[in-house]
Amino acid sequence: MLKRVSLIASVAAFAALAIVVSAVAGPTSAAAKTVTCGSTRTIGVAAPITGAAASLGSQQLGWAQFYVTGWNKSHKTKYKIVQGDTQLPNAAEAIKVAQRFGSNSKILVVVGPAGSQEIQDTTAALRNAGLAFISGSATRTSLTDGSRKGYFFRVVPNDDQQAPAVANYITANLKSDHVFIIDDQESYSQGLADGVQKLLDAKNVKTTRDSVSQTASDFSSLIAKIPSSTKVIYIPWQLSAKAQLFGQQLKGAGKNIPLFGSDGLFDPDNFTIAGSYDSFFPVNVTSATIKAYASAHGGKPDYFGVPSYVAAQVAVNAVEKACKTGKGKTTRTAVRKAVASTKLTATLLGIPVSFTANGDVSGGGFSIYKIGSDGEYSKVG
Amino acid sequence: MSDFPNNPEDTKVPAPPDAGDRPRVGVDEWVASVEGRRADRSLVLRARGRVPAPAQLVVVVAAVCALPFLLNSGDLFVYGLFTLLYALLGLGLNVVVGFAGLLDLGYVAFYGIGAYGYALLASPKYDLHWQAELAIPVVMVGTALIGLILGFTSRRLLGDYLAIVTLFFGQAFVVFVNNANPHNITGGANGIAPTDPLSIFGYKLTTTRQYYYFLVIAVLVVMAGLWSLLRSRTGRAWQALREDPLAAEMMGTPVNRLKILAFAFGAGIAGLAGVIFAAVSTGIAPGAFDTSVLITIYAIVILGGTGSLVGVVLGAVVINVTYEALSPSSPSTGRWVFYLALLIAVLGRIRPWPKLAAVVAGTAAFGFAVHAIAGAVSSSATAGPVTEGGSLTGFIKHWVVIPEHPGSAAKYAYVGLVVAVVALTRLSGWSRAIALVPVLYLTAFVWENLLIEQPAVARLIIFGALLIAIMQVRPQGLLGTSRVEIV
Amino acid sequence: MRENQRVSDSVRRALPGFLAAAGAVALLGFEIADKGWAFFFQITLNGITLGAVYALIALGYTMIYGILKLLNFAHGDVYMVGAFIGYGVLTSLGGPLNPSVPVWLLIVLMFGAAMLGSGLLGVAIERFAYRPLRAAPRIAPLISALGVSFFLQNSALLLFGASYRSYDPFSLLGFGGAHFGSSVFISWIRIGVVIGAIALMLALIFLVGRTQVGKAMRAVSFDREAAAMMGIDVDRVIAATFFIGSALAGAAGVMFGLVFSQIFHFMGFLAGLKGFTAAVVGGIGSIPGAMLGGLIVGLVEQYAQGYLNGNWSDLFVFAILIVFMLVRPNGLLGTRAITKV
């Protein structure tokens, strides 16, 4: 009995002590801390390097590293990347990465994270640390509703810009009256599919909605469900390899229905179903940069990561600007301001990059590409 | 196999003249070996045995509380907070696996149910903002009830069949939350964000430090509760159930009720962990509750020793600290951990001292020799830069061969290394010690040329290798007892 | 009186199974009435193909469980390695667009290399990760298996990179197939895979039932100590079991590549879960059970995907399987273990 009482008493005393101690102010906010710029500056790159989405994260990391290596070769100031493995869709890892980046006083800006749900979950940690985070792939429209103003930026246009481009093309050029929409049960895909479905319904186009897991490889029953009267199948997926597989299985089942993909599927190496369409940024596929990247990476241009290249460009240039105005010393707040005032007239994405107040890229647009019989992508809209 | 007891005088039966050749009369082999092992305890354990338990507890708790003053906020989050969260989860799983002996592969679903329960009760989604002192008990009880329902399946299913049904349940939860999502109750792939911080009687927990102390209190309370539960009638009944279900049933213990109770308790603790996780991470998504988390929790429980409370916490510390130390965000820490682990492995397996010194010296000399030869053959063979060298750069540059253009040599070296390590286990004695020298150097070569370039992947490879190695060295876990299983 | 009691007892025991089966037939019947027979046949054929691949993986699980009472979680990754070995052979012999040897020879070589490689890998894993733990509590090899799984998966990621590799079977083998009626179609590749899987399974049944090695395997799985006393080299038999089970997984990997085209480092984890499910549903430890279990899991998956919306299909699969396990707690063909007191 006495043991139990003393146990409870000690726990209560301990709790009181803990409250007192934790009320003691912690270290000063990292946002305002002055960092010496030095000759080597650090940026953080958060991407899903391992796990189910490794094929996407490795592309993003690769392109970010490519930009930094290229910069280091031609500039006196050098940049270093600290990697963070967010293991999409495991949001807990993304939060850990955000916390680590926040406490690493050398990191001045973050490229990433990749997923919309990751942005949601890491906002608090990154904002408390005062870091700006520039994503190359989080497209959910609600992320720029103003609650992340000044902290979150994205170099890719959001779903509210991509969905109308797709819906307009489907109704105007393809004149389809029955569209089958399949999402891959991920946040990115669901957002786009919802957007396009809403727009098509408003234009009185019949839509059927279904979904398939991103890890599925057998689409045969799904294909059997698709009626032959379907004019277009819209697949806003992230994995081009799966889209290719789907297209081949569709053809194998004898249904020659054109596919319509989204920006995640732009991949002239993997997704080459003749007669398909894809919406993507107006990238110049013959650019020297892309060729250089491809030759350094076994011939693969990894288009999914190109926005991360531009994000790294924004990040590095912002740090340069902040360090110059601060004359060798800067704070994360200053870097954030520099990011917000970014003005790049031409980027690898084919669109100029400057940010609205809420963090969206202003003036972004989508082009529609068609895949020819030889697998070549040509811009049609 | 039987270690002969050191002191034959300990036995009551006088030792026969040929006592050295056969087991003692009246005592079977296994009992004799246990006695031998008990007398053989190491210096550290005997010293620990002399310090009274409450003093040990105070020292440990004081060290744990001092941690926030030694680490910055981010490190405290990944090293301190998550370790405690995993320890809490491990304690809950320990009730099901360690106390009651049931293989529950759907445990992580309760973690998720707790998190989503809190997120629904304390977030802008349905504009409910329940206080923690109300939300925590409600969510814990709710999760425990669901655990109870799952426990009902254990009435019909045994062993591995129970495992698979619980696995289905765990998978079904993630699928339900991510895809099915009726009336958008769970937010689908986007989850629910933001969630309110824990608000206890009006006092809001906002900083990492506050959550850390809250978790320390939670872990201590749960440990105390489980400790007294283990010593109660229910605890003893669980142990009987674990050791031999048939005999327990014969003795009249209500086996089915105990199984269901174990599920409920484990689920309740997981629910608590889920609530804290939801509050700490300000937002939850379905991906945080899938199989990789389950594997981590199982590794913690088994590594720490099933059935041992302190062992589970220790297991959480070992696994999480190693995992985070190898994080790609801090590659220089990773290098230290890697080389230290290598050193510990070598130290632990090679005795006596002369052989160990010979191996270490031999590896160093071998390395310098190979480096010199490679440098003489071609200057580009050693011209590559040391990645993230930190304080060890000088040493590594002159010891490890880092070619300027490694190409795929590093990948072949990796495959060769795996084969070499497997082959090494077939050797023994001095031939093993001699073969160890080039293998150690090859390990350093592969690390510096391949693994450090891809730290995220290297972390998981090392983690996997660590699990295999620890199981070989200590299959009963750190603080588990080597039990004899009745088959 | 006794007669009646026995009859009513057996009726009571069979009742849940009967009800569940009746419910399943009713559900299917409703869907057939709604969507037609052709659709039903199509997805049944799809289910059989998928089921064949799952069955091969499940066989490996079941064999290893039968002999060691160990759930070998690294089995799925052995399957992944087999798929990659097959891919390696394919690309080194010219690739799917331009093979330098006749196609049939290429396929034989792919299978041969994958089965051999996977088999050897399985033996190495057993020797290195499981044999030292034979005397340990049963849960220790489980963690060791998980460690091996992590290791293999991420080694593949390290060595081959994260991008998907494609067998591109349509370029290699074309789009041809058999048509039934106007809307039911199955490609030659799928037919080939099913036939190949059945052939392998028959070979296995022959091996286990009629050869010396098979007899030894059955003896060791029944009672290891007695088998050792009878002069059977237990270590060698266990190694042989691992070899055969892993070789089957390697063959399944190549088949997967040929039918579904894409392989990547994480595929073993997912397929391993399905294979494990199939093995347990069929009754773990029973070889015909693993085959039936694979078939059941494949069919249930395809029916769910075909008849339900994608958002609910996975959940439905789990619900069906949970109900199945509750109705038949020892799996379909698992024997109710007689516990010796």
C-alpha cells in the first residue's frame, strides 16, 4: 500500500517538475538566427528515396543533385545537399526529416517534400523552424490556401490549373462523351481525378470513376469493366511504368481506347502507348541540360524530377541573393523573402517562375502532348 | 552441450569418481547447464546486481530527463520522442506477444485507430476540440473495445492462423482509411490535418520538449501498470497461457477470456501511443500505419526480449537510435556508427587479445599496403574525394582506395563482400582471422565508395544486417530469458 | 439416439461453412445476373493466371513451414531476385526487341537461370540466417527473416536503382491469344504461364510423393528427431527443401515478369504477403492446400476488382478472407493438429 502511494506521489511530483522545466524557454527560434554564409552553403532535399515511391524520389534527388553539381562547377560559392528520406507514404518519416532539417542550423532552405500529404504534415515543423520549402510535385490546390503563406512554394502549377486544361482538351478536341477515370489511390491522383471529373460533369460528359492501387500489376479485371463505348480513359497516375503496362494490357484485351495521362506520366522512355495523350509542362525535350542528365544517368532523362531541378535552382539562387544582401551573413527569414521574390524568366520546365503571395507559381501552364506511333511525344495543345 | 557445474560440492549427492565423464545422478542435463550458467555471470551483471533496483530506476529516469538539455530540438524529436513512442508501442505489443504468446500481426492498426480517433475528436474536421483528459481515455477505451472484438477471432484460431487474420485486419484498416473512406470520414490518402495539440486541463503541449516529458510520464505509468499487472493473477495466468496453453486450460485458467483480455490491453496501449502521435505530428496520413512500422515494433519487442518490460524499452532505444544515427541527413554520424559497429563486431567475436590485436593491426597494414600499391599503379585509382569526411578525412584518404571513377567496380565489390561474409562463416580459428583482414578492408572500400553515396539505402541494408546479426548472437533478445519451448 | 446426435453434430459443424459458401454463390449469382456470363468468364480466367503465380510462391512458403515451422518472410524477396535474374538474362541476350537466340530458348534460359539462382540464394539464406537459430525460440528466425528481407530488397535497390525494369513481353511474344466468343480473351502468354505453373506443381507433387528425397522431406516435416534417428541427413533435406521452394519462387518471378511486365525492388514484399496469405488460406503445411489457396486468393482478388469499385475491392478481399479463416480455422486443407500431451 505504501509502495503504491509513494509510486503515485513520485509520479505526480515528477509531472509537476516536468511542467516547470518544459516551461523554461528552449533555444531561441532558428528562424531569426544569423548564419554565416561562408564558401559552402547547405540546402536540404527531402524526397522519398526508399520505400514504395523510391522510383519517384530518386529522380527528384538526382535532378536536385544535378543542379547543385552544375552550379558548383561554374561558381565560386559551393553548395551542399543534406538528404532527407521521407519514405512516402509513411508520413511519420517526413515529419522526422522536417524536424531534423529544422534543427540543423546550417540548412537555409528545403527542396521538397514530394507528396501533398507530406506538405500538410510537415508544415508545422518547417514553419516553426522558419524554413522555406519549395516542392516540385505537391499539386493539391488547397495547399496554397494562404495558411502556408511565405513558407510553402511550388514550382509546378496546381491541380486547379491542370484539370481545366485536360477537361477542355477532352471536350473540345477529342469530343468525348464517355470518359472513364481511374485514380491510383494516392493523394496526387485523387485530387486531379476529382477535379477533372467535376469539370466534365459540369459539361454533361458521362464519367465513370474507378480506382486501382498504385502497387497493382494486374489490370485485366479493371480493363474488362471498361465498356468499349468509352472514348477516353483518364489516368492521372504517378508511375509511368504502370501506365505503360495498363496500356499494353488494354491493347492485349482488344480495346483500342486512347489514354490520357497527367504530368506524372510524361516519360518518353517508359510510357509510349501510341495514340495516347499526356498533359505536361512545356518542357523542351531536346534541351542540352536534359541530354546531359540522361547521359550521366544511364540514358534516362527522369522527367518526373525536372521540377526538382527548378526548385533547387530557386533555392540556390535565393540563398545567393540573401547572402549577398546580408554581406556574408543571413537568416532563414531573409532566405524566405528571397524565395518569395524569385523571378526566373526561363526555366527547364518551359514556364517562367515567380510566386504568388500564397506560394503558387504565377503564369504556369500546361501543354497537351500526343504520343505518335513511334513513341515520340509531340505537342498538340 | 551441458556445461558442467563448476563446483561439484554444490550438489547434495556426493560426486562419483568418474563425475567428469557423465552428467550428475539425479539431475538432468538441462538443469545442470542452467546452474552452470547462473554461476558464470559476468562482472557487469554482478555489479548491477548489487545496486538496489529503485536506485537504478532513479538513475535511468534522471538520465532520460536530462536528455532535452543535451540535444537540440530536432535531435530530441527523432532520438528521444520517437524512441519513447516506439517503446510505448513495444510495451503494448509485449502484452500480446510476450505475456500471452499470441502472434498479432495487425497490431499497428490499433495505433492507427488511436491516431484517427484523436484526429476526429480534436481537429477542425468536425470542429470538435476535445481536451486531452477526455479524449485520451475515450480513445483508449474505444481502441481496447476494437481489440476485444479482434480478440474474439482468437477463440477459433491458433498460432499462425491467428497471425494471418490479424494481418488481414491490419491491412484492411489501411485500405479502409485510404481508399474506402465512406463519407470522407478519414480523409482518404490525405488523412486528417491539422490536429490539435494535446490540451491537458487547459495546458497546451506545443514544444517537442513538453511532448517528450509527457511521453516519459506516459511510459513510466504504463510500465508501472504492466509491472503490477504481471504480478497479479491475470499476469500469472498469461504466463501460464504462454508457456503451455493446454496445461493452462487443464488448470482451469479461462484461456479464451485471457486471450481477449490480452488483445484489449495491447490495443489500449497502442491507442494511447496513437493519440500522442497524432498530436505530435500535427497531422496524420494512412501511410504512417503500414507494415514497415509493424516490423519495427516487432523487432523492438523481440530484440529486447519478449516478456521483459525493461528489455522492450532497451530494444526501442537500440533500434531507434541506430536507425536514426544512420539517417541520410547526418552522414558523418552514420560513418562513425558504421565503423564503431564493425569494431564492436570484431571485438565481440574474436578472442583472445593477441588474435584480436593481430587482426586489427593486420587490417590497418593491409589497407595502407593496398592503397600504396594502387596509388603506384595508377594515380586516378586513389584520387577520389572522401565524402563527408569530417574528422576522419585524412585517415580515410590514405587508407581506403577511393578511385576517381569507380564505375561499377564498387557494385561488384558489394556482391563480392556479401559472398565473402557468407564464406567467412564456414571458416574457423586462425584461417578465419586471416581471411577477416581483407574482408574488413573490402567492407571499408564498399562503404566509402558505394554506401555513403546512397545513405538512405545503406541505412536499411545495415538495419537488415543488424537484425540478422543480433538474432544470431542473442536469439532470446537482450533481456529475455532463454526459455525452453515445449513443442 | 446416438445416430441422431452424430448427424446433428456434423450438421452443426458444417453449417457455418455451408452458409458462407451459399452466401458466396448467391453474391456471385447476383453479379452474373447483373453483368453477364462473358464478363464472369473473363475475370475467372484472369483470376486463374494470377492465382497460378501466387500458388507457386505459396508452395515455397508451405514447404518451408512444413519442414521448419518457420514463416520465411524473405521468400518474397527470393522471388524478386529470381525476376531480376531473368531480366538480366533477357537483357544480356539482346533484350526483348532483338533477342540473339530463338525465343523459346531464351525463355528456357531465363527460367533455368532464375530457378537455379533463386534456389542457391534460398540455400544460402537457410545456411546463414536460419540454421544457427534452430534451437532458438520460434520467433527469433522470424526477425532474422525480416532482416534478410530488408537486406535483399535494399541491396537490389542499391545495385539496380529504383526505376521499374520491363520485360516487355508484348514485344517479345506479341499480343496473340485465344478468343472465346466476342468479349472473352486470354493471351498465349497467360495460358503458357498457367500451364507452366501446373507443370511445376505436378513435378513437385511427383517429387514429394514418389522420390526418395520427397519421402525424406515428408519424414523430416513429420518428426525431425525420429527422421534423424532413421539415418536421414536432416540438414541436407532442409537445404533441399529450401532449394526447391526458392526455385519455385524464382520461376514465379520470371512468370510474373512475362505476364505483368514490370519488376522492381519492392515487388517481393507485396507478392510475399499474397503468397503467405495463399499458403495459410489453403492450410499451411499442405502442398495441395497451397495450390488451392493461391487459386482462391487470385480469384477473390479478381472478382472483387471486377465487380466492385476499386476503392472497396481490396477491403472486400480482406473481409472475405477473414470470414473464410473464421469458418475454416485450419485453412482449406490444413489438418487439425493433434496435440500430444
